[in-house]
Amino acid sequence: MVDNAEFDDIPGTTVFTAERSHQGFHLNQFCMSLMKPENRKRFKANERAYLDEWPMTQAQKQAVLDRDYNAMMANGGNIYFLAKIFATDGISFQTAAASMTGMTEQEYAAMMLAGGRSPEGVRSIKEGR
Amino acid sequence: MAHITAGLTTSHVPAIGVAIDQGKEQSDYWAPVFAGYEWTKKWVAEERPDVIILVYNDHASAFSLEMIPTFAIGCANEYPIADEGFGPRPVPAVVGHPGLACHLAQSLILDEFDMTVINKMDVDHGLTVPLSLVYGKPEAWPVRVIPLAVNVVQYPPPTGERCYKLGQAIRRAVESYEEDLNVQVWGTGGMSHQLQGPRAGLINQEFDNEFLDNMIDNTAQLRRISHLEYLRESGSEGIELVMWLIMRGAMGENVRELHRFYHVPASNTAVGHLVVEPT
């Protein structure tokens, strides 16, 4: 039996396993539909109606409407698929990443310029390192 | 006979593609990144490879969750540029080398690497950003490209050891192809970065620089790095570095370092770049 429990010991990180892929299948396929300009146009015109065309859970749809990327990942979203949403919104990967950290966009950009987030203390919860 | 003459690794950060497409190469933010590729641009103009076997990962552009191939090789004549949600990058279509690609597919499968064969595929920033970094903005790419896509999106990706061995098999396959071709192998992605969750923005310069050192003369160390260690040390997307080991395996036991570059940051990512030749 494959044990993925070790992945949950890494703070602030969602590892996209086969189970999460199954859970998020329709959410991620919806994201991929945004690679077509006509679909982006329809989505932006009426997000709720466009989402209702997909057999997604209510929690998945609400997370998309709220642009809550952490909630999307908790419901099976994968960041490379979710990137189609913020690309449709005209938002950069850095801005989207910042939104997941609880930092402001400026704070996050400054952290990156200063060398990024140190791995010290965020490697393992149980080992405290 | 076809020969592998050199190997190259580089990050393939999408924001680098945007900077090139918008003409921002000389801005304060981007100039230090592009400076690291000046040497390589001159070098490749002299080397004039015929074919690049370009190892990269698709970012939910060609492969949806309907099917997730671990290793896939492109055998098409041409690869259109993917629309990743903001229109396709304004770069030329990528021209393949079906002759060598079909030979590789057949040789690798018979050598016990069960490749998925791709006859139609759009290519995304993972493949086009490395070409732009090295060749700039040509009217047409002056080289043929064989895309070799590796799954690093859904866990588990292939292990580093498996990737290194695939590289070794690629070398055997290229050297059994009759046409006289100058072939390079490029491994792309990395270095440390995390694009998701509250830990986004992780960069590990110590890990990255040790990785660059070991790419030259201590591959045994790199081949042992577990998925868990990549996740802990190099961020959730640092696992892309396994693709560098395919290039390294294709070089044979010993290499000479021709060029090395490291810079933080490009958007969320540490940029690493190596050029090596087999000795």
C-alpha cells in the first residue's frame, strides 16, 4: 500500500496524488476548457452559468467564484490547471501565488526579490525543521 | 551516425516567456536573468545542432487529466503553440524530426522504456521558453526539436534514477541512428520553487547550488534524492529537476562544464542553467 501520509507532514503544501486527481477531475477539466477563447468569453460573461455546465461540487464552484486557490486545491484542484483561471483573469503567476500565502502582493514580491522563502522551519511539521 | 554532442539544462519559467514576448529583456528585473544566457546564445550559433531532444513537462496544456503518460515522445512533423489561457505565445511553430523520433520511440520501448507515442500535440511554455532563451526571437526555429514530455504534475512522477536510466537509453538509441546528425539533449524545469499553498515562494539556494555541483561529477548523489526530499527541500515544483537527470544520463559517465548560471528570482522560481559536453 502506498502511504501518502508523509506528504501531509509538509506544511502549507498540497501534493497532487491520484486520489486528489480523482476528486478534482471535473474542476480541473473545467479549468482546461478555458484554453479556448470562446470559452473564456462565455465564462467571464456569466461565471455561475458556465460552472453549472460542469458536474462539480458546490464547494468547488464556490471556491472558483471566490478565486480562493487554497480552497480549490483542498477540493482537488491542481495548480497548473488552476493557472488557466488566473490567466483568464489576466493575473500573473506571482500575484496568484501571493494570494495563497496570506501575504500582500507587495510583501510577497519583496520576499522573492530578497531570495525567496527560506526552507528553514517549513520542511516538516512533526520534526519541527 | 547521429551523435549526442552536448547537454543543456535550464529553468522554463512562464514569466520569462512573457518578458521576451513583451520586449522587457533589458528591464532592471529581467536583465540579470537574460545575461546568464548570452554565452549560450553565442555557443549555440557555433555549435549549430541539427536536433534537440527537449525534455520538459506539459503544464496541463496538451495532457488533461483524461490520460497522464509518464514518458511521452513526439513523432510529429510540427507542433503548434498552445493557448495557455492568454493566447498562444507569438513564437514560430516547433518543427519535429519524425525520422529520429520514431527510431527513438521504437528503440526505447525495445530497451524496456514504455514510451507513449504522440503524433499530434500543442507545446506550451515548458518547451518554448528554453528555445526562446537560447535562440532569441527568430522567424523560424533554426533547429528541429523532439519533445520528450515527463509527467511531474500528478504524483508520483518517475524517480530520478529512472530518469537517469532513460537518458542512458536515449544515448544508446541516438548512436544507433544512421543519419549523420548533431544532437543535443536539453533537460528543463526547476530549480527550487513552490507555486502553491501557504508555503509558495520557497527557494533553497543551498540545495540548488549543490545540485548544480553534483550534475557534473556526483550523479550517484542526485539519483538517490527521493520525492519527499525534493518536496521538502526544493518546493512542490522543484521535482521538475528529475528531468535534468534525463539529460545527464544521456551524456555518459563524464562531462565537462562549459557554462553555469544561477539567479534568484524569476517570478516565483530560482533559475538554473548548465551547458555540458560529454568527455
